[in-house]
Amino acid sequence: MNKESKMMRWLNERYNLSLIEHFAEEKKVPHFRGSFWYYFGGVSLFLFIVQVVTGILLLMYYQPGAQTAYESVRFIVMKVQFGWLIRSIHSWSANLMILSVIIHMFSVYFTKAFRKPRELTWYSGFILLALCLTFGFSGYLLPWNTLSYFATKVGTEIVGVVPFVGKPVMEVLRNGSDVTTATLTRFFALHVAVLPALFTVILGVHLLFIQVQGISEPESWKYLPESKKSHIPFFPNFVLRDVLLWLIVLNVLAILAVYFPWELGHKAEPFAPAPIGIKPEWYFLFMFQSLRFFPPKLLGVDGEVLGISLFGLAGFLWFLVPFWDSKTSKGSRNRIVNYVGIGVVLYIIVFTVIGARAK
Amino acid sequence: MMDVPSTGKMSRRTFLDYFLGLSVVAWLAAVLYPIIDYFRVPPQTEAAPSSVVAGSVKDFKPNSGKVFRFGNEPAILVDTPDGKLEAFSAVCTHLQCTVQYRPDMQRIWCACHGGVYDLNGRNISGPPPRPLTGYKVAVKGDDIVVSKS
Ligand code: HEM
Ligand code: FES
């Protein structure tokens, strides 16, 4: 930097910017056929930022409470300038963010980026996904419409089915034995305070791990000589591509939000019959649909209890993949990991489609 | 910590380590306990009514039903096709959706997962594991009074 601007010189005298400069020059990113999938982490990050910004904007008008929540969201959509746009973007971006995080997770899984030394990155990423789902579940109730009211009722009741801990956890979630305005208060606190704080901290840790260890190289590079590996510099090449992709995502988001505005539905009426078409959000559909296939009783065990226990176990094993995939870390290929992964992807897709088509 | 004397006596160092460790645990417990307990829902002292007027006889005709509020819960009153009045809790025993009367089926039906109950509240198809809780119905003048039995 020979043509330093005045400000740069001022800063440099005080903070030794050459450190950052050096860092940006050194950092590089592996470049290969599958590196497209690397960008979904960045896209997820971008969508989270969109959520924080639009969420804070919604907070300027939103009022929790059974008598005010629906009315305030309707006010946002009908009266507030661009309110419909902000709400629509928050809803669309929430869904795209979860989709992007899921794609990111599977690409990490299939490139085996979770293996040693990146186990902790995988664990923190898994927690981030769980937090995303909790964000979605808690946000869904906030507009207090019929569908979200009954879906929350069913969703929390399913938590209550879990043996031993289920009932107490359900009551803590609902803030009582039923879904009421007290539940709305609690979900609101979760959604706008607890989760953002937790998410930000864990995201920071996740990014720190990645920063310290660098981005993982693909499996196929293991025995390649250094000269055969191709990299692109992080700055500016990778960053520019990232920014370009963010712009594309922002445009997609704008198109979706404008041409397919998010519906508000009808205000929840706790003392009216449940409407037809109660469904959870799409990312819970595959589990919801599977539970429907369980018989009410199986070998004397409640079908729901069994189903939930199985999903809990499966999720736990997925979380622990760095443990049971011991071969990959020792250098030999472990095909089982791929088969399991493909099986899981197919299962989720098939059951989501069945669930979406069921009436 | 390496030099625990074999005489069985604790070195001053080990003792201090234990002491500090315990203090940290106690401190954490003292901080966390009230926070965790804060989330437990305090008991509500709102007494649930034991009976409620569900409507007027004049508003009902055979083969119809109505969901009404009974304390903090929805309940359902059914005027059966042969003109009898029956009342149940309207909370589906499957996952707590609110049931409704289906004149076309002459049954009580839950829209959430298609649970079906007969006009005695018995679960006859779909996922519900138990019958609906039944209530007593009495007609006083024009009022239909529903009470918990
Ligand atoms: C700091 C972060 C956030 C804040 C302050 C925030 C705030 C809010 C507020 C005030 C609402 C109610 C208004 C409305 O329903 O339109 C809401 C709804 C919602 N939020 Fe968030 N949010 C944040 C992050 C997120 C994230 C990360 C997700 C998902 C991954 C999410 C998903 C949702 C969903 C699905 C709704 C329901 C939208 C609707 O149907 O109207 N939010 N949020
Ligand atoms: S809640 Fe009624 S059938 Fe599931």
C-alpha cells in the first residue's frame, strides 16, 4: 500500500493494520469441482443477517399477546409503509435460511469436513441448526393465526409425549398446561432475545474454529502433491464471489417476497374447532408425516412415543458422526457414511413430498 | 496434584484444589438454581367452573353441534340426530386439537389427523387413544346447562 490514504495512515499509526492486511493476503480457499457447496455457509450467514435486520424492524410495531399479536401484524402488513415487504422478507428469508443451513450441513457431511480436526466445528454447526429450527418454531406462533395456534398446540403436545421429561418441558414451553397468551409471551422472549443471543455466540465460535483451521480440503486431495492442489485467494477472489452470491440471494428473496407475499391467515380462536390442513412448517413435515404412519400402539408402546424416540436417537447419531466414522479419520474411505447420508437425504425428501401432498 | 502423599493425608495443594472446585460448583448452583426455577410455571388460582350454560334450547336442532367455552377449555354440545343432547370435552385425546361435529358423518371429528368419535364420545377410528371426557347435560328452562360429573 504505497498510496495510503490519509485515514489509512492515521489508523495504521495506531492499530498496525498490516496484521489484517497480511492475514487477508495469506488466506486461501481450496478450489475444486465440489467447491460450489462451500458457499452455503456464507449464504446462511447472510440470511441470518437479513433476519436480524428485518426482525428488529418488525419489533418496532409488533405487540405480543392474544389480543394484540394478530392485530399488530395485520397493522404492519396493511398500514405501515413497506410493512408487508418487511414481514414477507422475514418469513421467506427464515425458510430460505433453514434450507440453506440444511444444504450446508449435508455438503459438510458428504465432503467429510467433519472429521478430525474439525469435530467441534461440526458439533457447533449442528447446534446452530437446532437453534434455527427453534427460531422457526417460535416465530411461527407470533402472528397468532389459526394455523400457527393449532400447529403449536400439536407440536408442543408431541414434546409432552416424550417419556419422563416430556410433560415438564412441555409446560415450561407453553408457560402453563395449554397454549395461551402466556405461551405467546414465552415464545416471543425466546424468539427475539434468548435465541438471537445464543445464536450469535455459537455462530461466533463456529466461525472462529473455521478461521483458525482454514477450510478443509476435499478427500480426493489426500495424496496429491502440493503443486497439484489449486487454491484461490480468499481476498479478493472468494469474497467477491461470496458477495455476488449474496446479491443473487437478496434478489431471489425480493422476488419471492413481492410476488408471493406471506399470508396472514385468520386470527386464532382457541374456542373454535381446529381447521382442516393443520401442518407444521415444511422442515418438520417429514417427521410429522412419519408419525402418521406409526400405529397407535406397537408392542404395547404408544406409537408416538416410539416414533419420537426413534427420531431423537437418529438425530443424536447424526450429531455424533465424527465418533462412529472412525475410518475416514484414519485415512481409509468409509463408504457407510455415504450410504447413510444418501439414505437420510432420500428419506427426508420422500416423506416431505408425501407430507406436502397429503391433505 | 502429582504429589499426593501416600500417608493418606491430603497435601495442602490438593485440599485447596478441591476446596476451590467445590466453591465454583456451589457458586454456579446458587446462580443457576433461581434462574431455572424461574421458568417453572407458578400455579394459577383461577377456579375452573363446574358448570356452564352452553346455549339455549331454541338455538339447537337435531344433527348439529356447537363448540363452547367451559372454563379454560373448549367443550362440545351435540344435538344427536334423534334429538338427544350430549356434551363432551372438545379437546381431542390425540394431540389436543379442538374437535367438531360433522352432520354428514353424524360423528364427532377432529380435523388435525382425522380422529373420529361416536356420539357417546368413544374413539372409533383414527389416532385418538381414549374417548372424550363426557359431561352431564341438564335443561333448566330454556338454558342448556353442562356440568362436570
Ligand atoms: C434477532 C433476530 C430476530 C428478531 C428480532 C425477530 C423478530 C420477529 C418478530 C417481532 C416476529 C413477529 C412478526 C411477524 O410475525 O411477522 C417474527 C416472526 C417470525 N420469525 Fe423472527 N426474528 C429474528 C430472527 C429470526 C430467525 C433467525 C428466524 C428463522 C430462522 C425467524 C423466523 C421467524 C418466523 C418463521 C416468523 C413468523 C413470520 C410470520 O408468519 O409473520 N426469525 N420474528
Ligand atoms: S389431534 Fe385430533 S386426531 Fe390428532
